[in-house]
Amino acid sequence: MQEDKFKTRLKIAKNKAKSKYTQKNVKSNSGMGVAFKMSTELVASVVVGTIIGFILDNWFGTKPWLILIFFFVGVIAGIMNVIRSAKKMQK
């Protein structure tokens, strides 16, 4: 009988702790972390686009054109990712 009460109380305590833990994870997005994530996405897309342009320029021998084209493609992709992330955060 005492063991049943203990199990019931233990189950209730676990459920409370679990619900607090999940609520904390959902709401714990700090502004600094989000800003770092967005800036990293932007910089990474520009760097990747520029590297792809550099490699293709060396391969085709069309220096500086593909670097410039893929640089701007990377900038556009980065801005689109930042906008998409901001819209997700707003929801």
C-alpha cells in the first residue's frame, strides 16, 4: 500500500519535472544565440558561394566572373536564410 502511494507520487513528480524541462527548452532562445546563428548562416553562405566560384573559375579559367557571380548568389542565399529564420522565430 505504501509502495503504491510512493510510485504514484514518484510518477507525478517525474511528469512535473518533465513538463518544466520541455517548457524551459522551448522558451530558452536567448537573443544573443539567435543573432549568432543568423550571422553565422549569412557568413557561411557567402563563404561557400565564393569558394565554389573560385573553384569553378580555376577549372574553367574565367577569373573573376564566376567568383563574383557566386559571391552574389551566396549573399542572396544568406539573406533568404536569415529571413526564413526570422519568420520561424516570429511564429
